[in-house]
Amino acid sequence: MFRMEPAALREALVTVERAGRAHAEWRDNLIRSLVCRLPADPADFAAAAYRSCRFGHWYHDEASPELRERPAFAAMDEAHRVAHRIAAR
């Protein structure tokens, strides 16, 4: 069973929501570049772009140990990497 102190759970929720908003902003900027035919951010083409975006930074460097133990946490990593691979193409 998943157990986490209420204060730690609230903090985890805040950071997950912040990371999700950051990734949505990345996606919106990418779509804007495509639709408006604007230059894309060169960082989006880097091999490790999934680590250097704000969501990737949270995921790899800041997420709590309690979240890292969850199976869905690993699934987020794969979905995130795929999104960046598709964007780079």
C-alpha cells in the first residue's frame, strides 16, 4: 500500500502539477513553432532533451523517493522520452 505523510504528499502534488504545467508549456511552444513556421528551440533536438526540459529536470533530479517507488513513475519516463523523440523528428 502506498503511504506518504500528508505534508509530503501535498508537496509532491505541487511539484507534479508544476512539472506538468512546464511540460504543457513546452508542448504549446512546440506546436506554436510548427503552426506558425517559427524556428524551434534547438535544445529540443538534443539527444538528452528529455532530461534538460523542466519536466525532465523535475523527473530526474527533484521527484521524491516515494514517487520514484511507484510503477506509474517509470511509465511517465517512457512516455516523456517518446514525446521528445517525436518532437525531434
